[in-house]
Amino acid sequence: MPAEIVALMDAAGVQRLMLSAWRRPGRWLITNDEVAAHVEAFPDRFAGVATVDLPIPWRPPNDKLYYPLYVRWDIPGPPMPSGPCHT
């Protein structure tokens, strides 16, 4: 599937695409692992954005649930935006 997306990007003249994990009530549409696999397959074409399970009630930013994401912030590179929802 990532190769098909890249072919469509090429046809449309799109250089780079940001992929986001997405969960709707009851099921994942695309998981964090799937986003990571796409980025790994085409690192020059895709940037990935992780998400947390949205049905989990709001938690404070220092909750241990988010620690795996915070660890990634120490890696040099572009800034990592963070927010409570998709727009």
C-alpha cells in the first residue's frame, strides 16, 4: 500500500506526506505501527504522527501513558506538535 500512495503522490506532484494514526470509536483506521511501517519503507516521502487511544479519558500531560512519546522528543529533528485532537 505505501508504494501505491507514493505513486499517487508522484502523479500529483506531492513531495512529502504526513501520515497520522487514527482511531474512531470501536476500531483503528490506521495504527501507529502501520504509520511507522510506511515511514520506514519510504522515509524520504512520509513523516509520521502518532496518536493515543482516544477513548481513554483526558489525562494530564505528565501521565506515564505519554512517556514513550516524550522519549522521542529528545531525538534531533523537526519539532513534534502535540494536541488533544485531530483537526
